[in-house]
Amino acid sequence: MPVSPTPHGVSHPGSADALQASEPSLQGSFQQVLLINAGATVCFPTITALLLQAQLPHDMLLHWWLLHMLSACIIIADWYARQRGRHESPPRWQMPVELCVAGFAGCVWGLSAFALPLLDAEGRVLLVAVIAGVIGASAPALALLPLAGATFIIAIAAPYALYFFTLGTPISYGLSALLVGYVIAMVVANRIVHRILVRNWRLNRENSGLYDRIRSAQNELLDVADSSEAFAFCDTEGRLQLWNHRFLTLLGLKDEDMQRGVPLAPVLVQAGLPGDLPHQLATAPVARSRPVFELPNDHWVRASLRHLSEGGHALILVDITEQQQQNVRLEELFREVSLSRDIALRASQAKSTFLANMSHELRTPLNAIIGFSDIIRRKMFGAQSARYEEYVEDIHNSGTHLLGVINDILDLARIESNQIVLQEEMMNVGEQISTCMRLAAQQFDRPPGSLLADLPADLPMLYGDARLVRQIMINLIGNALKFSPDTAPVHVGARLDSDSGEISVWVRDHGIGVAAEDQARIFAPFEQASSQLSRSYGGVGLGLSLVRAFALAHQGRISIDSKPGKGTLITVTFPATRTGISHPA
């Protein structure tokens, strides 16, 4: 029972879709049918010949069987050619060949009609049943080439119809007519199956083309979406349905982390976002409907939610990392500008305070100098009044005070212009401190017990500028006396740190103290803890700034420990490189 190749012009349609590719194509199905028909062409004639060998001549059966084997060889050759890919569809010259092969195979089966007179009743029934089965099976099997199928069917049935008609009996006429009707029905069925196959094949190609266009449009859509926002579509149950590649890259996820149909919440948690983010966005007020999140991969995203008309929602993430970095830079710049503004305001305020204090510090001794000198010049109390000596002493003290203020200003100017030049030498720290204590006591008119010294006898020599070291101690002691009650003693001392080799000098008072927020500010030029102090205690606010500058000039440091109402401890530490151990005399 041969099967012809596919119709001319029909080739394997193919498809990019995995589902379409898994279905057998017309060409593949035809090749499978070729093998089945080749096997049937070998088996059925062989079985039929074996069953009828007792009633028919062996030579007749052998020749008939050999013709069927030839037909089977032709079918196998056709299958082999297609398996090797020699042709996908039959060329135009192949159609007559296919018709000849189908006609030849049909005629071989039709030749069996000449054996009917030699058979008994059971043999005739068997042979007619086999012929009917072959005709019925060939109708769908040869549907790819309906003309070849019709040729095959007619070639089989014509000898049998002619044989029944020549018998001349009413039953034989009926059998002949019945056979003709059966043939017509099988030919029609062959044509119908052919139309169905062709229509299905065309629909398959159209569907494949449509699917490819949809897939291409989808890819283009995803490509466009990849260049802008990251999104993920979810159904009404919150399960993932579709997402773009940018969603993965932005959240730092891999392809295996995203699967269609899985819940979105664990994916968001893995990426560092709240698992109930869609619910938060859906229930948030309008002003908070687009919150900003920082991801573990240092990206910043703005999230929004869009409800879909067919149900479900779309989670949209926008990368705002660059914008956020710009905002951070702007905030830093704003803080720097604010800090510069505050510094400028403090400098302006300090300048105003300095000018006010300076005018007071200069006018007061100048008025005394001018007033007392005018009294002496006019000899208002007579030519030899004892008051003149007292006024001369006041003029001297006022001039000394003015000289001190001017020296402080000049020292500050040298500091700001980096013109401090150290006149370094080896000095005895204890002797320098003792000298400064006597000078400060005289300046502030304090009794001997108001200053207490703590000076170890084994202090090493200090290598530095003796004048600046004395200036440090005089300013520290003077500040302590200025801001302490007359009855509260001031402690002055020095010590050696045996571990680091550093020498520290310190002054402790029991005065008004300094608040923590003002402790760093009082070391700046023209600064005091408050403007009221300058009016109450005097001074222009240069003492501690000079102490800090002179300490830094010796590579030292200054520290303060103070509490309001409890007093103040100020310590100046000189490095180990300036001790007598490093600089032997």
C-alpha cells in the first residue's frame, strides 16, 4: 500500500515557537507514513499469499508477491531520499512519477481479481475483505496527493467491479454497483481529508507567522521598556506574569530568581524592598504614592503602582541614583555654605565685639593718661603735691596696659602671617612658671597664698622659646585670676609623662567655668564665652588664642576641662622631642 510524497510546493513550515516545533509537520508526518506503508506493503501481501497458497498456483502467487515487494522497495527508496534531505517537496516532474507509482501499486492489487474464479467461497470473502481494507486505508494515507490516491483506489477497484459485472447475475450487478459506490465514497473522503490537511497546514503557517510577529512586537516593547523604566506585571493574586530585563538589573537579580507565576513579595524582599510594597503604594495617600528606597546595591529607586484594566497591577521602578547623588551633593554644599555663613556671622560678631572691647580697653587707660598728665601739667594741686607721684604711677600702669594690648595684637598679626620665629633654648620649666606666678600676682594685686604651685623637682629641661612659654603661662594664670573670686586659690603646676616623655603645664581655677558648647570657641581670636564677660571682666579675647598659637608653634597641644560654676583646668602639652632627654644641654 504505497503513499505518495507531499504535494508540489508544500514544505516543512517550521516555527520559532517551542510548542509549534514540537508538533509533527506535514513533511515529517509524510515520512513516517512512508515507513508504515512500506511495512504494510510487505506484510499484507505476504499474509494474503500464505492464506491462499492452498487454492492458487504457486507461480501466480510468487509473481504477484514479487510485484508488491518491488512496490515496497520504491517506497523505501523515496523515504531514504527524503531522510537524507535530497528534497523537501517534490519538483514539478515528480508528479507524473508519483501517479505512475500509485497506479502501478493499485494495478498489482487489482491483479488479484483474476484469482477469484480459482477460489472457493471463503477465499473470495478473504480476498474481497483485504481489498476493501486496502482501499479504505489508502483514502486518508494518500490524502497529501489526492490525485495519486484516486489513481491507486481506482486501479484496485476497477478489475473487481468488471469481474462482478461480467458474471451477469443480479447479485453480481449489485456487488459491482456497491463497489463503485464504495470507491466513489473513498475518493471523496480522500479529497476531504486532503482539504482538511491543507487548511490546517495553512492555518498552522499563518498562526506561526502571527506568533512570530507578536513575539517580535513583544521583544520590541520589552527593548523599549528596558531603556526607560523597570516594571513587573502581576495578576490579581500578586503573582508575576511579565517583567523586563531592566527590572532584573536594577534590583540586582538573576534570571533564575524570576519565574512566571511565583509571588512577587519574596522577590522584592530578596532585592531589599518591602514585600508588601504594592499594598503600601495602593493604600498610600497621593502625596506619598511614589516613595524612594535605597537598595543594597547602592541604587536609589522611586516606586509607583499602576492598576491594569484587565485586573492585576504593574509595579514600576525608576532609577534615581544620579538624581539622589546630586541631591546629596547639594545638601553637602548647602551645609558647607551654612557653615561658612555661620563662621562669617561669628567672625562679624567677634569683630564687632572686638571693636567694642578694644574701644573700651584703649579709651579707659588713654583717658587716665590724658587726665592725670593734664593735672600734673597744670599743677592743679600746687607745685609740689604728693598726689603727682600717685598720678605718675597710674599713668605708668595705664601705659603698661596699653602696651600689653598692642603687643597681643601684634603677636596675633605675626601668627596670622606665619611670622612667628622661635628663639629656642634650653630652659627650666619650674623657674619660668615661678617667675610668671610672681608677675601675675603683682599685676592682679593678689596675696602670696592665692597662687599654689605643684612643680616636681625632677622635671627635665624644656627646649623652646622662653618668652613665648612665659607668655603662655602669664595668659593662663591671668585668665584664672581674672575669672576666679579673690578668696579662691589658683593652682599652677607641671608634670612629666613617664610613658610618652611629654611635659605638660597646667592651670586650675575655681571660677565661673566654661560651658561645653563654648569650650572650642574660646580659643578663636576675639572670642569669649559671652559678650557679658568682656564687659564684666574686661579684655579683648586674645589671651587663649595666643596660648593656642604659641603651643602649636612648639608642636604642642592645648586641652580644657571645665564645668560652669565648678572651675576650669587648662593644660598645655609639649612633645617629647622638646624635653631635655632629646635635647641635652
